[in-house]
Amino acid sequence: MSQTITIDRFLTKSEAWVPVAPDGQYKQITARLWGKGLTLRGEVPGAAIAAPRQFCAKAGQFLISRIDARHGAFGIVPAELDGALVSNDFPCFDIDASTVLPHYFEWYSRTPEFVELCRRASEGSTNRVRLKEEKFLKMVVPLPAPDVQRRIVSRLDRVSGLVGSIKKGLDALVRDRRALTVALARRPDLSNEDKLRLGWEQTTLANILRPAALPIQVLLEDSYPNLGIYSYARGVFSKAPIDGASTSARLLYRVRGGQFIYSRLFAFEGAFAIVPAEFDGVFVSNEFPSFDIVPSYGAAFLRAYFSDPRTWQSLRAGSLGLGSRRQRVNEDHLLRHELWLPPIRERARIAEVFAALDRAENYSVTAEVDSLIPAMLHEIFKRKAAG
């Protein structure tokens, strides 16, 4: 049977505070939910960071979000995020490699059992739940012998590599089909005269989109499901709910499935999306304007048009000051954007290609591939915990 160990036997909190220089440039970290690890949030000037000092994260450390630990927001700091800054809400811990293999702990932290452990170590009222470090560090986890840890890591790494290869092939198929939709939406092979002759129309987004902000008064006792928008036209994702008592916003905005939505702050790097049906009724801040789409134009054309980096660059070129991430692309500027609109038969072709693309992305093989690693983690670590 595996022995057990308290987390404080191998995790030690780092106190590597650094002063923030206003003229410096700093990486920032986002902890993705449900054990999906850490990623670059962006790079900002020191003048954009309110705190005079922050923690400096080091490659190989374990970083965890106090607020969203119970939602699986943590991970091992990768080499490319070495030296990134995080606030006090993201404590960093050094890992004692003589006690536990860091990569073994990285795999273990992705299990539902570890997420549940973080939930139990979080306390507070409904809207102010935070990870309690002292309680977290005294939680008990299974720890097999070093040779068993190495075998587990080897097995999971091998399967992860195979999964990565399969997904790489599927991603290549998706990229090719996305490129086709962009080509249909823009037809760079046609001159303006050719487009006019073939029934294309010059218009502005103001003729396609209708502002649809639906403000809702925030109640302290309520919690609001929330979405974010991936950069590079990769769609939307579910974020941790917004707690009415924790947010400074007095208004949030309800969005509807099928609406067009974007991030003012990250428009220049492709944070545009069509709201999927399953996100109908979720909430966003005023940094995420939403629009109804005039039905005759269809969402598929906009989805393709805003998948093209040339669209983002065009919006960026016309927005003063976008070199600073504190600038925004406002609605008026977006709606003034001029574009060529293909005739309805071409828009129908785009919709057909997207339908095939969505079927490929939702194909059962993809779902099975995505579920393989979680299933293995559950099997391996449940068995080790049992003996």
C-alpha cells in the first residue's frame, strides 16, 4: 500500500517578492481551471500593475490560485514563464524533489481527487471562499515509492505523447478547414471589380451587427456564470462564476447564444467569437460588448471573417494607442469597420464548411482522445491510494 504524506513535507512557500519598476516589462500568468495548468496571460508595463511589488514565479514551482483553487486553478510553472509576476492571490511553492518527483506531483495535481482536496482546504462564505494555505499544506496525499513514481510518470508521458500526436493530426485538419472558410469570406484572389461583378457588397459592420447589451443589477447574494474569450479566434471558455459580493461591478451583462461578442482589451489579438448555444444566459463585464447579428447575413460569415488576422490588424491600425494593453477597441470603432460582404450563396457555402468543421471537432474520436488521460489518471491514482 502507498504511504501517505502531508503536502507541507514537499511544498515550501516562496517569498520571492520583487519591486515593480514602472518602466519595466513583465510577464503575467493565468491559471486555467480544472487542472489545465498555467499559461501566459500577457506582457504588461510596470506602470499598468497597481501593486508596488509582486511575487516572482520560478520555473518548476507549484503555483495555485487562492480564489479558484477549488476549481482546479493551479499548475507547475513552465520554463517560458520563469520570472513572471503574480499577485499575493497566487502563492508559489518550491517542490522538494528529494521527497516527490515534481513531474509525478504535476500529474497527480490534475486528478479530481486533488481538486477535491483543494475544495476542502478552501473556506469562507459562499461569495468569499479562499484557499487556506495552512489547511492546504496539512492535507494528506498518497506517495508511492520513487521507483513507482517514475513508472507512473513514464506511462502517463508515453500515453500523453500518443494523444498529442493524434490531436496534432486532428488539429491540422481543423486548421485547413478554417483556412478554407477565411478564403471564402475574403476571396483575396478577386479584385474589387471582380467582387462587384459577382455580387459582393461593400458595407460596414454597423449594417450587420446590432448592439445588444442587456445589463443586470448585481446582487450581493447571487453568483453569476461567466465566460471568457480565447485570443486568436479560438472561441469562448467557461470561467469561474462571478460572486456578487466579491466583484466591484454593479452591473453585469447577459449574453445570448448566437450573438457576436468580443473583448475590448484583446480585440487586436483575435478575441472575437459567436456565443455557442450552451453559453446562452451567461454573464460578462462591460469589457465584452455583445451584438445581435442581422439574420440575413448569418453568423458563419462573421465567424470566418474574424478568424483572419488581417481583420484584427485592420482594427488595430485604426485604433490609437493599441501598443498599450490598457487601450480598448470600442464599439463605435468596430461598427465603422468597412468590409466586402459576399453574396448569399457564398455565405451559405461558408456555413456548410463550418458545419462540417464542427462535426469533425465534435467527432467521437476527439472526445475519446480527450477523455483518455483523465480516465488513466483516475485509474492509476485511485488504485495507488487504495494500495
